[in-house]
Amino acid sequence: MFSRHLKKARLLFGLTDIVLIALAFEAAYQTRVFLPVERDFFLSVQTKALLLGTAVVSWLIIGDWLGLYERLDAANPRVILRDTLRQVVLGTVTLVLLEYLLKLDLSRAFLLLFSCYSAVLLCLFRWNSGTLVGLIRREFAAPHYVMIVGTGEHARRMAAMLEPSAKYGIRLMGFFQVEAEAEARPLSLLHDYPVHPIASLPDILRRHVVDEVIFAVDARYLTELEEMFFLCDEEGVRTHVAVAFFPHVNSTIYLDRIGHAPLLTFSPAPHDEVLLMIKRGTDIVLAGTALLISLPFMAIVALLIRLTSPGPVIFRQIRCGLSGRRFVCYKFRSMCDGAEGMRPSIEHLSDREVAFKIKDDPRLTRVGRILRKFSIDEWPQLWNVVKGEMSLVGPRPAVPEEVEKYKRWQRRRLRMRPGLTCLWAINGRDNLDFETWMKLDMQYIDAWSLALDWKIILRTIPQVLLGKGAH
């Protein structure tokens, strides 16, 4: 399915959730009002609107965070049940927090009824979401006809991805062959498709309904097909170019402009400036707030470090930030004074080839072991976050000596602002080997979203509080 059709399906799933949540809310309210219990229950119009609005927004955000709307028409019933229950539980917790903050007097029976009704309605709908797929088909109205220019391996893969979209009304009509000397033979995938010579494109556009044409050919043919591009443009037919010139490139590909000049852009890291700006704003607010709240505790930590071992309280080290920019990274000193000078004598004890890491490092002080275990030594890096040198979530900042040893593919992690936590922090922390650590950073960069950042932050908190995986 084309991404624009997927967006439409997600929108319809979300709108259906809004209706079902509203029905569950009203049903729970009416049930509670008429329950034969001593205590009466009544909500003003303003309170009902606030609660319902909070429920709808929180349910949708949580559903999107869990990826529910990406797979509703194909998910396993057990997965749907699991994710729906998680959505309902987390949404109910949101309402309980709202009640606590605004000092509302809500009936526990009402909250329980609302949770149960919404879970039942959402599950019943999602288990039968094929009905909504039928609605999407009708919304698409007449079938949407697509043809592919090219008959090579890449064109076949493109066709194989289009075929399952038949249930959404997308119809693959056939292929155009660009090699004039080759004989045009039908192509067999799930179905047999006719293959036409490229010279017949003008005639087919005149005689048949063709909504979109996908050019999936080698780069050497694009110049020769310039006239066909113009023809489609004049006919008003939407065209796509499948970018297969660099088959091993994992970058996000999009069209950009400098003035009026179009640029085909390959971005190996997140590039949405608006979302990145929101991420930066979130960093400033959360890190600034955390700094203010933790100042008294940081003063106590500083005093303990000063009283238990000689040397400075804050350890400063040069690290590599965004795109390799160097900055001073701050940490509470967890090792004895002069630990850096001792490194050559103990380097053979490192359990990693590139990053220097020793389990039960002999240079750690008694207080330092505790600071490391619960990541308290990294609290001063909140100042790095406020300054913009780091982020709350991102690959850990490496020292320049480690970066020089990186393989070429590992250097891509420098294209994301370094952070206090990332996927490695919730998947084993210091117990991970270096290769796995790097792959998790790449996975984070490729899958980055604001929702993923929040998921990592929320899952990091229990890991740190329990001191799991830290050496």
C-alpha cells in the first residue's frame, strides 16, 4: 500500500477509536449513575468534557506509541488483546493522575466500568477490523490502476509489494519493457501480468485508465525515458521513480530545494527540523527541571566525594558530539584522582576491543561504585543537555580515541546528538558487547521518533533505580 493510503487507514482507525472511547465513556457514566448504591455520582458538563477529552487524547497517543494503528487489519488476535489492554491500563492511569492533580472526586466504579467498556469495544472492533478495510475500499471508490516501467528484479520487487494492496483497491495492470531488442513476455508473480513495449505507453494512456506509473529501471535508462516522463506529466498521470541507483543505501530519501532547484536528498539520520526542534525543546525543559530538582542532592553527592577521596568533585573529559564536534563532558568523579594516568597499566583488562570498559574497575572509589551503579555520576551531564551539546536520548558520547577506531558504518552514530540514555540502556547497559551496542545505536537512529524517545526515557527510569546492568 502506498504510504498516503496507509496514512488514510491510520486516520480512519484513529477516528473509530474516538467514537468507541466516547461510547464507552457515556455507557460507563450512565451505568454508574443508575447503579443502586448509596453514594450518588454526578459530573458537570465541564468535568465530563475534560475527562472525555483527556481520555481520547491519552488513548490515541498511547495507541500510536504502541504502534496499534500500523497493523490493525493484520495483527494477531493475541497481539491486539495485549496491546489494547496496555492502552487501556495506561490511559486509565492518566485519568487517575488527572483526578489526583485536579482533586476531582471520581467514582472508582465509574473508572473501572470505563476501562472495561473501552477494552471490550476496542477489542471487538479490532478483531473485526476487516470491516474497516472494506470501508477503506469503498472510500477509494473506483479501483486505482498502476503500471510499472521496467521488467528487471527491482521492478518485480516493486510489483510484489503492490500486489497485497489489491484489497485496498490498487490494481497492477502490467509492465512496460524498456529493452527494445528483448521479446515482451508476460510476467508471473501472484498473477500473470502483460508486458508492453515502452513505445506503446502513449497509446495505453489514451485507451485505458492509468492513475499512476512507477519507473523502476536502471539509472542508465532514465535519460532515454525523459520523453515518457513529459508525456505522463502532460496527461496528468502521477509518476514515481523507484530510486535503486544505490541499492545498499539505508538513508531516508526525500526531495529538497535550494531556491527553485530540486534536490534528491539522502539523509542517513533524522532530518525533520520541526520534530528535532521539539526534541530540543523537550531536552531543555526536562533537563532544566531535573537540574533544579536535583541540586540539593547533587550538593550532597559532591560533599561525599570530597570527604571520601582527594581530587576534584567534577571530572571533565573531551567527548565527540554531533557530527564529531568536540565538547567538555561533565561527570561526578567516581575514580581515584589521576585515574586517567593509570589507564595504560590496566588497559589489558578491558572487556571491549574499542571502547575502554573494565568490570569492577580497580580505580573506582567506594562512593564511585555506588554512583556508577545508579548512574548518579552522570547527573552533571544535564548541564551538557541544557547547553545543547547532548540530548536526553541519543547514542552515548565517545572519546576521540574510540572514534578513531570505529569502522566506517559505526561512524554514522555521530550524526545524532549524543544522549544520556538510548536503546542500549534498556537492553543490558554495560553487559552488552561493543558490536551490539553500536547496532542498537543504528537501530535508534533509523527508527527515531519522539514517541521512541519517551519510551526509552520511561523504560530507563526503572533500570537506573534498580541499578541493572551497570558496572
